[in-house]
Amino acid sequence: MTAFVSKRPHKKSRGGCKTCKTRKVKCDEAQPKCSFCEKRDLKCVYIYKSAASLSNSASIPSFSSENDSPFSASPVRGEQTDIELVPRSWSLSPAPSFQSMSTSSFMSRNDLRLMHHWSTITWNTINVTDQADGVLLLHAPQLGFGNEFLLNCILGISSFHMEHLIPNCPEINLIKQQTSLYRVRALNSFRENLGNLHLSLENWEASLLTSILLVVLCSKDYVSTDGDLAVVNWIVLYRGLASVIMMRSYADVQKLNVAPIFKRELTSLRTVPVVPQILIDMVEKINPLDSDFEYLEWYCKAIDVLGILYAGLRQDGLTPPLFVRIISWPSFLSEEFSRCAQEKRPRSLIILAYYLVFTKLVNGLWWLDGSSNAQINAIVKMIGPEWLVYMRLPLEATYLNKPEEITGLLLR
């Protein structure tokens, strides 16, 4: 006769952490972090639902009141909500794949509102060609749901786009605060992620995409209150992208779904690059006693790279191949030149002013609107009157808006 052993009675727990529930493993409910999450260094979040069934409205409200604001610290009165034992966060907890994850369980109503804005409008407004459409519309959100730094970057760009579309709405200050918050969250979580030397392939792909999208998100303040320029931030971010690529190789990038977005040229350059003589004169005057002498080589190389844009303008005219060269131009600059720009050395800023004139030629990129003129004028104030002789062309360009007129100025 087979002996049966009665199962030890126990109280079934429904209070496990969110991570264990998502991964369908038993949670020992240890506080403040359960054993499963502790051993795997995962985020451990406990959520207790109110006795009544929770049901959120499917509609996403506008910022009609203080309580509807994404910055509200307490829930709206009379509304049943989850009570979290950790600070409220807009980021995702560890989750399964995009297909099986219920976004409403992990994202705030405002997150959903911004993701909808990204999927319907924003994704199609930040790139100069249609080659990366599938990446931005489909693959970026999929990667974002598994990598919070990318998700915060996407939501921040969506919020930034709202700023551009409705600059005079009553809630514009809230939207600006919202954009800044997502940007800080994206940068902080991205830096933390890059501290992991053993990135999975998916995490590495998300890191590559984030490196590119941060260029858009960090264009928010063209000239910060500290005098930092967006164009200098772009150079730093592109240097960061190079570091992410070197975690594996550029050949590996070409095997990924995000590969279409990492193109620096659409056509081969057949025209010989030329550069303005006034910039050559500027670097030729650097003597051994000049503090810029140790950077002479890098100034010359930056001017040579600028010649690619002049050649592209002559060869391709105002077409997507030129626009791709313009947007990707900072990626050709050296770390040494980046250091000069961060130190606000006049010669480096003058070279960047000429580059900013080219950015005025790019059509349809809202995140560049107003950027070029604001930064050129800021550079004039930074370098001092003794350098103005080299700034005549960039300053003249600030008074021009038609691409044909700017082209004539650059090629005359």
C-alpha cells in the first residue's frame, strides 16, 4: 500500500515582491529585499493592493490640476491606488519581454501618454532619413521596456517634443520640468548601466541606441545657465557612443536590429574636401609658446573633417546624404578636440561655430530649431572681441534663414 504524507499546511502568501511575481518564483518576503533579488542584485519592490479591485481609467488625462501632475507626491483623493514601500518611480522594474508585459502595471498614466505620443508622432520627427523607421517605431520601445535608461530617454524626447508643439499651453512649465526629470533619470541610469562590464547583447544594443538618442534629448538647453553649449555635449555623447561600440566591435553593430541608425554616410564622397582659408590662417598662427600648441594637430584634423561637409554640400546639395553627414559630424572629432571644446578654448569654439552654420541647412528636425543661432551668439560672447575676425561668416549666417542663402554664403 502506498503511503501518503499529508502536505504541511501553510498560509498562501500574496504579498511577494513584484520581481518574484513577474518571474513566477517563490518569494520569501524578506525586508527590505527578498533573498531572490538580493542574490541576483535585482530591484525589489513590494506593492500592496487595496481591498477593493483596482481599476484605472484607460484614458490618459491632461495636466488639468496639480494632482494630475506627474510630479504629484500623493495619489488623487478618492482614487484607489497601489501603496508602494519605496519612493515613487517612473522607471520600469525588471520585466519579461515586451510582448508579455502589461505596461499598465509598471508605467504611470503619464508614461503611457508619452509613449503613445512617441509611437504616433515623435519617432518620425527625429531622423533625417527613413532607413531607421523600423528601429525608432518598433525596436526602440521593445528595448526600452527591458532597459529603463532607454525608456526614460524615449519618454524624455517625447516630452521635449510636446514642449516644441505646444510652447504656449498653460501646462508648459510642468512639461518642461517633466522633460528635465526624464533627462536626469536617463543620464543617471545610463551611467550606472555602463558601469556593468558584462553587458548582455540586448543591453549593449539598448546602450548603443541610447547613446544616439541622448544627442536629441540633450539638445533641450542650447546654451545652459552655466554657459555649456549643446554642440559640445553632442561631441561628448558621440565619444561615449564610440566607447560603447568598442565594448564589442563595429562589425557586431552591423548585425543588430539598430544597425540602420548607425550610418555616417549614404553616398561615397567623390568631391575633394576644401576648407575656408581663414580657419587655416587661424591655426597657422599657433606658435610653440601658445597654450594651444599641444592641440595643433587636433585643430588641423577638426578643420579637415569640416572639409567633408563643404565637399558634401558641393556634391549632394541639400539632400539627405548631406544631412546625415552634418548630424554625424561630431562623431569624427577626437577626444583631444573634445577636451578643448569643454575647456572653451576660442579656436575650438570658432571651428564649432562654422559647423553650426551647416546645421541650419538640415530641414525638418525640430530639436535643432533655434539651436544654431543661439549657440553662435553665445560663442561670440565666450571668445572675446579679439577673435571676432574669424567669426564673420557664422555671424552673418545668423541673419539668414533660407537654405539657399546659407549655401551661397558657405560656398562663396
